[in-house]
Amino acid sequence: MAFVFSARGQVKCHIEGEIIDTTQGKTVILCPYNLDIRTSADFVKIKADAQGRFSCDVSNSEITLYKVFLEEQYLQGGWMEGKFLIENNATVRLSFNNESWIVVSAGKEQTMIIKMKEEIKRLLLPTYDSLSKLEDPMERKAQLLDFNRKCNEWEITYYKEHPMIYFLFEIADQMKYLNSRHQESLQMKMELYHSAYETLHPDLSVHNYIATQEAGWLLQPGKPYIDYEARTIDGKIVKVSSLYNGKVALIDLWASWCGPCRRHSISMIPIYEKYKDKGFTVVAIAHENELSAMTKAAQKDGYPWQSLIDLNDELHIWQKNGLGFSGGGMFLIDRDGTIISTSTDVAELEPLIKKALNIE
């Protein structure tokens, strides 16, 4: 079954594959690495034929990393992803079996990473297999941790000696998740990026993605909060700073599909009502792919404040705030625009709000 993705672009790539284990599903989703399908419908969905085969053509403005996974697995809350670069006039061949995706063959740049993974299997897999069979669980854990560190060092050395575009996207893809920012593996990659990769194909937009996400991670207490644009529900673009100028404000980044975000927002309603006439405000921004989803959720939860929106990730607000693919977050800022807290716990926030408002 063929599907042509008709977006305009300079890079056109053919994708074909086979689902050997169709018990896991037959609906294939393909999307760029930086697209969150919870907030955008700009992805490819293909139904494999009776033999599990599928094919499609995709295009993009530049070489970029794509993800592949099964919709059926995704809807059940757990899915296996494959990753590959789309390259101009290249054919990418994929295979799915035993809950894993294999890039069988691809363009020149992807072939470099295929070769690297073959080296990893040849050199490192036998050691991993032997360590995983150690009987003492404490010794096994310690040995495997040490082995993982050595693997990370091996990869960094390989990437240093074999410059490749894939490394740029591997960093960007890992940066999307909040819990990765303190991982040793990502810190090692960032050091190599800044020392050797920052100037590799500087025209690629992935560099902007990395820089913006990295800047967002610096938004911590004591640092100035950033300014950016968001849309009102009637489509107007406004500067976020114009909505809290001179006030103590809670920037509430939430989404209708994020249960924890909504619970945090609901818990702030009594605080808002208590201090709204004393110089406190809430600036809410929703991350959605439909305006109606936001308005329905806001009405159901009873938010007394108005919410702005970043529709289909148009303005990259989550990325600018260092949130990547997380559901949301909160930033409490002082009257002068300094970040006071990034907590979402109302018990922690109320005393800080009172102090910022000079309320005993």
C-alpha cells in the first residue's frame, strides 16, 4: 500500500518496509523526530497490506531524522521506535519483528550509522552477554553500569573520528525529554557537540533546535525569564510579558491531554482567587492540536483565567521553555521577571507567592 506525503520540500525519500510480526499491529506511523503527534496531525499513517508490506514517499525541506512506530502499540501506551534519516533520492528499507525496528538499508548518511551499530554488536555485545549472566545481582549491576559508561565513551570516540549528521539528531532527539538533561551520556555528547559538531552543516535547522532547547534548560530560579509570543483564542499574537508586566506571575504551561498538568492547574485556582487582587496573576498557555480541546478542558476544570495557545507547536513554546515533549510545567516569576520557582506543588508555591507580594 503506497501513500504519498505531499508536503513541499527539497529532500524526497522513498520508504518501504515489512512488518514480519503483524500481531503487534499493521498501522505504521512516520514522523519527524521533533513532531509530537499529541499536538500535531502532520504525520504519515500507512496501513500495511495483508502480507505486512508498506511503502510511501516523504519530503522535507532538508535532511532530517524520522521516527517509525506502530499506532496500535502507541495507543496501548508502550511502543518500539525505529529511527532513520531521510535523504534526497534515497530509499529506506525497514523491517519490524520481535518488537524491534531494523533499518535494513538507506542513504549514504544513514549507512554510516548502520556500520557503527554493526561495530557495536561485533565489539561490545559479547561482553554485555557475559556480564548479564553474572549470578551475583549486585556485582552484575555494578559491572553493567561500568560497561555502559565504557560504551558511551566508545560511541563518543567513534563519533569524534567519524563525523556524521546522525549525531546531531541523536542529541536533539535525546534533549526532548526532561529526565535526560542530567544523564551522563547526554552531557558527554553535548561536550563533543560544542567542541567538534557545532559547525558541521551549520545550515541544518537541528542546530537551532539544540540551541533553543539548551537555552530553555537554563531557565532556573534566580535567572531572568524569557519573553516570547503566543496566540490568543481569537488568533491574535501577543507578547507573553505584556500579560504580567509588573506583577508576580505564574506561567502555567499545560495541555488538555496532560492529566498531571490539569491537576496542578486546578490546585492553583484557590491561590489565584486569594491573591489576584494583590498583584498576582496566572498566564496559562496550552499545547494543543485543536483549539476546541483547550476550551473544553478549561471550561470543565473551571479555570478563572484566560489561556493562550500554541497550536500544532507553531511557536515552539515548549522548546523555548526547555520542556521538549513533556506535558507541561510552571514558572513562578517575580515582578522584575526573575524566576522564583519551577515547582508545580501548590504547597511550595503559595509561601513564595506571599513573599514576592510582601504579604506576611
